[in-house]
Amino acid sequence: MYAKIVTVQLINRMGYDVLFQDVDLVWYKNPLPFFHDKENAAHNFDILFQDDGARSLRYAPYSANTGFYYVRNNDKTKFLFRSLLFLGDMVLSMTSHQQALAALLDEHSSLTGLRVKTLSGSEFPGGYHYHRKKEIDFMRDIATGKHT
């Protein structure tokens, strides 16, 4: 868990935007044009997450999935990840960097004006969508190219 935080923080600190994903993620199309398109309304956000689907208070208000997210290089995101880096004890006690990051997202959006976006499940579906029975046809359509 902590290695995920360190890698994103280091690359962001070096001055790069970061697309982080877990190894069990599959792309059906390249997501980078979406993040780089300056005409896209999502371009105005500092950090963008796949929707985790969890609606519990623990992950509120963003339901951010730390298995797939895009971080723009700026002072706000550098401060966010530096803060998360120093919360190793919180990550260890919660056994989840996702929960620690969720807590910081809310704090930093208020404190620094960090702009956080949870991406649409229709554009960036995840495990939440895959495991829902009503979403099975949606995922099948993506896999067969019927939904792009």
C-alpha cells in the first residue's frame, strides 16, 4: 500500500502528471487523450478517480477508487501526496491507503481548493460495474465493442 503512495508522490514531485492504475485493470481504449484534452471539462480538475462504487461514509464524498486515477502536476497535488506520505501510520492502522486518501481529499479540497472529480462509470467502468448484475450487459457491450 505504502509503495503506491511513494511512487505517485515521487513522480508528481519530479514535475510529471501521473496516471496510476493497479495491475488488474484492463483498458479498452487509451485513456490519456481524455485527460490531455484541454476542451474536456475534466481538464479543469487536479485529480480524477475511477468511481469505486462504495457509498459508505468511510469513502464519502467522492467514492474515489485508488486503483485508477490521474494526478495533474501542480502545487495542490504535490501538497496532497506529501501529506499522504506522512500519514503512513494512518494507512497502516486502516489497512488501506484508499481510506486515508479519501479523508485527505475532502480536507484538501477545502484547505487548498483541490479540484477532485470522480469519473463517470459509463466512461471509466470498474469492478463495481463489473460485479453488479444489472451492469453485466454493460460490461459485455464494452468487451465486444458495442459501447465505446
